[in-house]
Amino acid sequence: MEGHGWPSSIRTIRGGGSHTLVLLDSGELYTSGSLSNQTIGLNLSTTSRSKFCQVPSTAFGGSKIKFCSATWEASVVVTADDEIYAFGIGSKGELGLCKETQSLPQKLDRFWPQEEQIIDLSSGMSHTIVVLSNGDVYGWGNGRKGQLGEPAEIVWKPRQIQNVAFKVVRAVCGREFSYLIGDSKHGHHTIIGLDKYDIRSAAPASLSGWRNVGASWGSIFVVTGSGNFLAWGRNDHGQTGPERCPETFVQIAAGSEHGLALTKDGNVVAWGWGEHGNCGPGVDSQGDVKGWWNSLHPYRFGKGSKVSGIAAGCATSFVWAVDVNDQLSRDSNENELGELT
């Protein structure tokens, strides 16, 4: 992705079934992928977009974007002004708009108190969760497995998830579950939805000291403040990684059935279902990276490059890097300007 010429650094990447969202630090949103499911928020005459194209800020009332997420066939964004927009296909309520299709971004009616801010956004295959600054959690989409609380049903417009006994600060979504996490100090967490692959029953009692979390369709990944890795859930393709973590992790990314991690030494490692090349070379006869890690060293991303971020989608992996020499030059110029002032 280094050749695209992004106007600012990449903040995050989110992948759906056949579309991708790239959010920059500047608050600009770029999309690519199939137009047949209306997920990329653009009016184009072609059926697909193989290169990233910016969604104009006018589509979001002129506001910058702070969060984005993707279901299988829909996209959701939260602006810096705390407004939520959705576009794509939502045959199971994924848009939160009480409609099944929306080709261009449409704003959801405000459903939370004016004084509260949205602090997190996450989407699974067919449902979405938002977390508010007061710890309340709302969701919409396919909730038939209980992943949006009770009653377990399709939720066509945002509904508060009740009976959470702690203040939620983070949420991630699997295919048929939602994982709600409290602050790192107290370690409160809960999983709502189907207990398939023992996703609920195998969870640790407490999660104090967590730094980052992620969820694939059937597994949960956690990195602690010391860089240790913890995972549980579905593991028939090696989705939870080997028992022993060989390196210290600083970032993780969860795809549909695989995981990525950025290590302290700047390497990228991958594990899980890698049939489509999303875990790099070196898979077994079933297309899996099971019982070991594939290591993708920084030199694969260009001489002098330093990996700055990772992301994963449905059988897709994304790695972005910066040129170390350019970064050092910019830092030096900034320091010189700082001394002059």
C-alpha cells in the first residue's frame, strides 16, 4: 500500500466481505471494493473499485471521521462531531436505519444523551456495537444469537444492551458474540451471545492489565501491558495461535479466521486460516498456519521501512510501513523549527 501516496498517516483499516475502509489520521476516509453491495459510499458507474477512492467529507456533513467499521455488506462511521453514518446492505438490520439498502452515507438519528461521546465502535459479520463515555453500550443488526442482548432478535435500530455490571470502555465483535471490556485496572469483562467454541466458558475470570483486544469470527485475542498474548475460542485452523508466544507483541489484528501481530522487534507474525495467502507463505496441506507462526520480517516491506500498523479482514491482511530515513528527516526538521521558536 506504500505506493498509494496517502495525504496523511493511516490510522486504521477495516475490511468487510468484499470492501475495505481506510481511515487516515487526518480524519479522511478512503474505500475500495465491490459496488454491487453499495458498501463504499460512492456513486460510480462501474461494478467495483480496485483502487482506493476518498469518500468526500460532504457525505458526512463536512465532518472528519474518528471511527469506522465494516460488516459483511455494510459500512459504519462515526464523525468527530459524534454523528453516526451507515451505508451498504443491511438485510438483518446492519444499517441501524430500519431499511435494507442505502447506497450513500445516511445519518442515524441520535439515540444517546447529548452530553455523552462515542468512545468505541466495532462491527462483526452482521452486527455493530458502540460504546459511550458513560460506559453504556448500544447495538444493532443480527442479534438472533444473543450478541445484542435480550430479546435475541434482529435489531433494526440502535438498542441499549442491558444488565452490564461494569463501565464498558471497549468492545469487539465476533460472528455470533460481542465482547465487552472494562478498564484495564479492574479487569471486568463479559461475553454475550452464543457459547460456540467455548467462547464464553473458556474466558478467564478477570482481564486486568490488558492493552489491546481483538475478535475473529470465533476467537478472542488479548495482548497484556507486558506484551504477553492470550487467546481462546475456535482453533480448528490454528486461530488461537501456538501455546507459547515467541515474541513480545505491541499490536494485534483479528481477521475472520486468522490473526496478525506486530512484535516489539518490528516483525509481523501471522497465524490461523491462511488458504488465500493472508498469513503469508508457509501453510500446511489444509491451508493453515497451525501450531506455529509465520514471520514476515520488515525487509519484505521495502528497504529502510518500519512497520507502523497492521489490520486484518475476511481472508485479508494489511501492513503499512513508513520510510525510516524520511521519518528521521521530518523529526529533525521539526526539532530545528522547535528550537527556532
